[in-house]
Amino acid sequence: MLATRALDSCNPGTTPTRVPPAMPPLPKPVFCKLLGHTWQHHVEDPKTVWTANKNQCQLEQESQEEPRFYQRCVRCGIERDWDAEGA
């Protein structure tokens, strides 16, 4: 069968055959319901603005917001807030 697929892919007039997978993957929410979520830590940093001070010799950092700490499930993408100090 491997030789047949190799020959099919070499012939310009034919399309290569695809072998179906042995078992289709489970939907992500089903896996999370059965075994629980797999949480991964994330941080969204706000945009940082750098400006010069009055003397124009030193840069000062200004931030619009506080960073957001949260966890995201790797499989289903659900997010939940996470306290960085309390963890």
C-alpha cells in the first residue's frame, strides 16, 4: 500500500490518497469534563509608554493599566482570573 501511495503522488494526473486516522480526536470540552482542565498561567501587560523627564536626560516609564493575571485552559480555552500574590 505504501508503494501505491508513492506512485500515486508521483503521477501528475492523479491525486494522492489520504489514510483516515485510526480514531477521531475527542472534542476538547469532553476531555475537560472527564479529566479536568489543564490550566496555563498568562499575563497581559498593558502598553508601556516611555517619555523623557523635564531635563530630557532620563526616561520615565508610564503604564495605562495594571497587568492582568489569568489562567487559560490549554484544551478548551476557558479563562479565569488569577491572583498573582495569593497563588
